[in-house]
Amino acid sequence: MVIFEELYVLQLAEDIADDVWKMVFQWNAFIRDVIGKQLIRSADSIGANIAEAFGRYHYGDKINFLYYARGSVFETKYWLNRALKRDIIESEIHRAYAERLNEVAKGVNGYVGKIKAYRYGKVQAFKEPGPTYHVRETEQVIFSEAHLAWLLTDEDTRRTTLQHIRQTTTLPNPNPDPDPNLG
């Protein structure tokens, strides 16, 4: 069984979020307040939404939270673009984050695709083995060959066989007359 901490896409998102935190922590107070807080929140939100998707039960919920995570990837890119444009980070740092975020986006898309495949039965999910039932051997015949023969024949033969079974078999009356002593 996979635990959410082992998800590769989550590990990538966590690494990015931690690196963004370390980078922003070094900025001056004004830049941290204006851009840094937004950048940290969006980067943290990627992993948080992936983790929440993992914890959801219904496929639709899982997919929605993964879409939120993907949206946070693009929000993080937006704030990195602002930081680059305002000369807060260098283009090499920007490019490195963009490449890592692209990998996260691809991972999120792959995760969504896998969930959709499970949802629509294109991939067999791993399931626990079912219970084992033990049946006692019995000599008692529940249905005779004649009773079962009508299943394998054409409509006319089936009708004739069914009539024969009804005429030769005594079944208990499902609606017996009420006991006159009861009422």
C-alpha cells in the first residue's frame, strides 16, 4: 500500500516549497510581504492539495484537488515571473524553478489520468482478496437434470419442459389458507 509521503509528485512539490521558503526568507521585509508570502503560499498549496487529493475517497474529489494543485503550480510560476521581472531573482534560478514546476505539473496530470483510468475501469485496482467460503458436500440434489434441461433448450421445448415440471412436482403452497382457529 502506498502512503502519500511516498508519492513522487508530492516529494517534488515539497522540495520546491522548502526551497522557495529558504529563498524568500533571505529577501528584505517589503519584498517578502508583497511577493514572498504569495509565492510561499502558492508553492505550499501544491503539495497540500496533492496530499488532500490522496486522502479523499471519491474519484471526483481526488481529481478536483489535483486540479487545485495544478492551479497552484501555475500561480507559483506567476509569482516567480513577477520576481524575475522585478529583478528579485536571477534568470537561472527562475529557469530552474520553472523546469521543476513543469515536472510537477506533468506528474499531477499523470496522477489525474491514472485516477480517471481507475474510475472508468480501464485499469484494475488492487483489491484485497475476497473471503473464502467453505461448502459442505451434500448428497441432496436441489435441481434434477430435468429441472435444468429447460435452460439449455429452445423456447418451445423450454415451455413444454416447464409445464411437465409443474405437473410432476409438488411444491408447498406459498399462500396457504389461513387457520380458521386463529381468527
